[in-house]
Amino acid sequence: MDTNTAGIPTLTIKLVLLGESAVGKSSIVLRFISNDFTESREPTIGAAFLTKRITRNDKAIKFEIWDTAGQERFAPLAPMYYRNAQAALVVFDITNEQSFRKAQNWVEELHEKLGDNIIIALVGNKMDLLTMQGEISNRAVNEDEIQNLCQQENLLYFEVSAKTGKNIQEVFQAVGEKIPFPTHNVGRTSEHDLTITDDQRIDLESTTVEGARETGGCNC
Amino acid sequence: MHERDRTSDSSSLVTSLMKSWRISSASSSFASKKPSLYKMNTTEPNSLPSSYASSARKDRRTSDGNFEAMAKQQACTRRTSNSNSPLRYVSPTLSTASNESPRPALLLRQHHQRHHNHQQHRHSSSGSVNNAGSNGTDPNKKSDRYFKDLDEDWSAVIDDYNMPIPILTNGGFGSPVVPTRSSSRRSTSSSINSTSNVGPSVVRNSSSSFTYPQLPQLQKEQTDDPKKMQVEIENERDAQELNSIIQRISKFDNILKDKTIINQQDLRKISWNGIPKIHRPVVWKLLIGYLPVNTKRQESFLQRKRKEYKDGLKHTFSDQHSRDIPTWHQIEIDIPRTNPHIPLYQFKSVQNSLQRILYLWAIRHPASGYVQGINDLVTPFFETFLTEYLPPSQIDDVEIKDPSAYMTDEQVADLEADTFWCFTKLLEQITDNYIHGQPGILRQVKNLSQLVKRIDADLYNHFQNEHVEFIQFAFRWMNCLLMREFQMGTVIRMWDTYLSETSQEVTSSYSISSNDVKTPVTPTEPRVANFATPTKDFQSPTAALSSMTPNTVEDSSKMRQSSLNEFHVFVCAAFLIKWSDQLVDMDFQETITFLQNPPTKDWSETDIEMLLSEAFIWQSLYKDATSHWL
């Protein structure tokens, strides 16, 4: 079993991913969980559940992740998954303006339903697609607008690439750090923890990209 | 649990079913716990044919008791078939040991009874129901004794359940009747002989007009020394397999070739057990209700529908019709993500075809529109119909060849049209799954949980304790008809059965003339209640029922609902319960992780057939009960 974290205090964080279809939610999770990427993944139906353990100082954090389906038709299911979540990654595609609008809606819905009881990280995915043609970038979402939203709604913000792995670990690390370690919250008996972590290399080093650069700039 | 033992002359299918499982279990695990497993309660001493009237309630009660054990037994069966066991399916006729064996008629009668749960059927309890008796040595007598000796306590319950079941022939290791090796071999050869005589008439051997799918039968080879006989068994198995394939093909030929009117019931029944690849495209089109059973009309019909599709496309993509951008975009991003592991779906020509089909369907069905998951559902049709354009020897390469290399544009358009219409027909039956709120799926998930609660209370309670909610894993099962859980090959085999289960209704909206193209067919419009009777030869099960049973209306509405979606719930139940033994030891996280990635990669068609058979049994047993709680 998980020898690394057995016996040390474990904080379990329930985390949900929300965002429009095809912005890369599942890819972000796959990169985080198993440091892998596939170009074409079947659309998630309903939601997928995954877990991963990371360490924070001398403590362990276990993420229980619900990766939801993005299509609007499945939206009624979302409350079931974010209801008990302590953290949410609201993902959009930085080359797709529409997906940012959708992300805004999700942030509003989360705050409306859960108040401040949830840590929300806004995640702009597909950095790898950003190209500059002279002065013109194909970035579709205005950075000021992102910053405003983050300040207004008190969000963490990361720009990431699930494809290259850039900033993926950092997002989860940052979310983990935002959540206090309650003394009574010890994770479930490690006896039954079938964490995917074990044989799937956390290996923070290998995926670390030039520091935890929070490109959006709102360090809230 | 064991109230009393019952003796009765009537044996039944359930008896033999239980026996089958018992045998397989005993042989696979050499379990010593027989009595507790097999002595089931009989709540009513005289629950024989005369007491059908009160059967529904009773069924439920007794079966609850029974099925706790059955579920576990299934697990044993599963393992047996996975390991190197001789337990396997063969074609029905192949395993028919005796020339006079009543099995074909018997099975038909079973199917018949499936629709006659409330009817009195005294003749059904004749001693000819001797499924385990095919040892080649006076099967009737043997098996009668066999039943009586061991399962008298079962007889009383039996007549309330009348359904086809997987049949274990040749006894088994644990069988008290141990025929000699030679007799078993003799039975095989005689069965082949008998088939050649009986074979062609099998499908018409029915005295009733109700025919329903035969279940694949389990065959267990008889041997005293498994190791020694293994090679021999395997050889025999290969020969049987080949034989069975040839027989199946000729059976389909019998139904399809040189007929003016194709007997849809025969077709349904036989297709339930799997369709040979070369027949699959045309049979699917018939089963789904696309291709007319009147062969003289087929050609003109296809021409008309294909033209209709092309006109629809033309209209949709013309300037006067504004593109539904969000829908188009959603489909566009999902197409490359459809079956990403199969080369066929990476070809641009295929992607374009699927995009057109899905988009046209979506804008014509605005109440549901395009929903992720239905992109999966279109592919079995596409892939299957594509094989029509390949020479038979290359059918197996359909997933790796680029269709644009061997098809003309005209052919591609025809293929798309056929796919589109059949896909439309399929979705008509499961419309509720995809409209806003997806009520069909939510209902199915609920039904599944209720079913599991009754079939496998341990598992259900375990889920409750671990806070596992059915929707967390079963939503996808319903949304994609389990397609994500299996490989394409097994999915297609599964669809043979599913399409045989589709209901016969024809909706008024089906025939869209090119004039109505502008009127989208909303999936919410009520389905037409009456069954189609496409030809005068064809009598739908319900229509036939109506002439005999008083409660026609009720039955017909039940029948109508009990098509694809309902059967699918039973398949899901069987699928879930298959892992019951493992799941009860898992916590929440393990459970969800496991069910998201069930170990089905290596599943063969046999595994799928086993699953479908189990589902069929559950459905037969719970069908009436379900109306109270489903």
C-alpha cells in the first residue's frame, strides 16, 4: 500500500472540476494523476472519480477528484458532485472566449450555492496552443478581465497546459495549501486506500516547470 | 428459508436453471455447501399452474429468497467459464442430444410463456422439460429422475417462472448421473445428425405464434478426468464451434433468402443469440424496423429513404438554413474523440460522415439535440453497415481500412443514410434519455438500484454503507448503453440482442417525406401506442396475446415499455452483480474506481452472451414485479 504516507496525518480534499466541454478537464486530471496525456480522449459522461496523494511538508494530502462532464445537458448533475467539495477547479480554454464565459457562470453558481466554503481555482488551459503572430496573440480571453474576476470572486488563477504538464502540479499544490489541516481530519484507514498514486509516480520534480508561476497575477 | 420440500411432476426451467448453476458451481469449486444454496423456499405448496393468478406476488417473494443464492452462483459460473472450463455455449441444436429431443419446441414454448405469465399453461409442465438430460441415453427418463431425486423441493415454485434459460447439457462433474464418455460423444454426433434433419424446421417448429429469442445454451462436457480429456474436449469444441457457425448461417439464410415476407419473429428470436457477420447489416436493418420485411418493397424503400436523407442534408446545409453553431461545434469537437482507439474513426472521411449524420439528427430532434454519448451510439451502425461494402473475407478489417479507399461517394451517401435512419430508430426508443434533465436515464438508474436491492441485498447495503450512489457509476452505463464498458466487437454482439429487444412499434413520425423536412421530429411527441403489424403473417407478441388474454391493454403497455431500456437495466444489473463478490470488500473509492474501469478488456462474445442470458433471466423473473416498483 501507500508506504509513503501511511501513518502520517492525511488531509482529504474533495475537489471537483467544472468547465465547458473539451476545455481539458479530464486531461488536467490525467496529467496530475499519472503524468500522462492523450490527444483525443472520449468525452466524459456523467463524471469520473479519481484520487491522488501528494505530500505537503511532512503531511499528506489526498485528493478525491470528481471530474465532471462538460456538456450543458449534464449540468444538472453537477451539484451532486460539488455539493460536498472543498475545492473546485473551474477550467476554461484560453483560446476560447466562450469557455471563459461558461467558467464565469460556474464560479457564480458555486459561490451562490456554497458561499465561501469552497476554494476555487480558475484554470486557463491549453497554454501550449498560444502562439504569437507578431503582436497578435490567439489568446481569446482578456487578461484584465481574468484578473478582475479573480479579485472579485477571490479565486486562485493558473494558466496551465495539460499537454506539456506546465503548472498542473502547481494548481493542486496551491489548492492543497489553501485548505487548513484540521487536527481531527485524518484520512480514511490506509488499509483500504487504493490510491492511484502508488504506482503512478507523483514525481513533482519531473513536471515542475520554472517555478510556480502564476501567470494571471492575482495572488489571492 | 426451507419451509418444506415439495414434490411435483412438473419440472421447470427454473429448476434446470438452478441445477445448471449448481452443477457448474459444484464442478468449479467442488463446493460442499450445496444444501444451503439449493434448497430454496417454496412459499406455497401448490403453486402450480392453477395458481397463476396469484403468481406475481409469490414470484417476488420466492425469488427474493432464491436469488440471493443465484447471484452468488452466477459468480461461480462466471469464473468457471473464464477458466479453462468446458462450460460454454453452443448452438441450441448442437447440444440437442436426442433426435426426439423436444428442445426446439420447448424453447419456443418457453418464449411463448414469457409472454404468458398470467396465462394458464398446464401443458407446459409436461415432463419433457428436461434440459439437463441430454446425455444421449434416454434423456427423458434420466433427467426426470435426476430432477426428482435432487430438486423436488424446487418443483413447486417452478411453474410460475417460465422462461428460457441457459441450459447445461451433459450433466457436469457434480452430476449424479454420470454417463460414460462414449455416450457423451455419441450425443454430440447425434446432435449434429439430428440438426441436419431438424435444423431447417426448427424455426417453424412452433405450435404457437410467439417466438422469442432462444438463449444460448450452456454445454458442459462430460468427463471424469478433466486433465486427460482436455485436448479431446478442445478439439470437439473447435469442431462444434465451426459447426455451430455454419448452422447459424444456414438458419439465417433460411429466414432471409428467397422469402417474400421475412418472418420478423423468427428473425428476432434467432438474432437474440447473435448474428453472423455476413448477415448482420441486413438483419439489423430489419430488426430496428428500417428495412421492410416485405422483400419486394425493400429496394424501392431504400431508394426513397436514401434520397430523403440526401435531400435532408441538402436542405440543412443550404443557405436558407442557418447553421446551429453550438451544436455543430459540439459535434465537431466530439467526432475526433469518438472511439479514439479505433483507426476507422480517425479517417477524415468517416469523421465527416459521422458529423453529418449526428448534426442532421440533432437539428431534427431539437428536444434532445446532440448529447454526448450518442456519438458513441451511432458507431456500431456505421461500422456494421460498412461491412456491406467489403468483400466477406475482409469484413474483419473494417476497423482499419479507410472507407474512402473502397467506396464511391454514392455508396458513402447510402451508408450514411442507412446509418442515419437506423440510428434515428434506435434513439426513438430511448428518447427520454437525452431530453432535458435526462429523465430516462435517471429512471433507469433508479430502477437499477431497486433491482439490485432485491436481487443482491448485500451489495445494495454495502453501497449504502459506503455512500456509493448508483448514479455515480451507472449514469454512463445508461447514457452510452454500456458501450464504454466493452470493446467494440462485444458491443456489436450485444447489439444483436438489443436490437432483437427493440419494440415493434412504428411511430407516425418515422416516415418523413421530403416535404416535412422542415418540421423537426420532436422526440417528446407521444409514441404511437399500437404495435405495427407490417404484414399479415407477422403477428406481434402483444397482438397475439390480445386474442388470448383478458388484460390486453395492460400487457401491451407493459410490453411497450419493456423494450430496450428495460432490458438494458437488467443487463446493467447482471453486469453489476457479476462483480458483487469483489465489490462487497471495496470501499467507496475502490468501488467507483473499479466500476469506472471494469476488467472487461478481454471479454469475449461468450462472456457477453452469458451476461445477456443472466439479464434475460432476471427480466423474466422480475418483469411483473417490476411494474410495482420500477
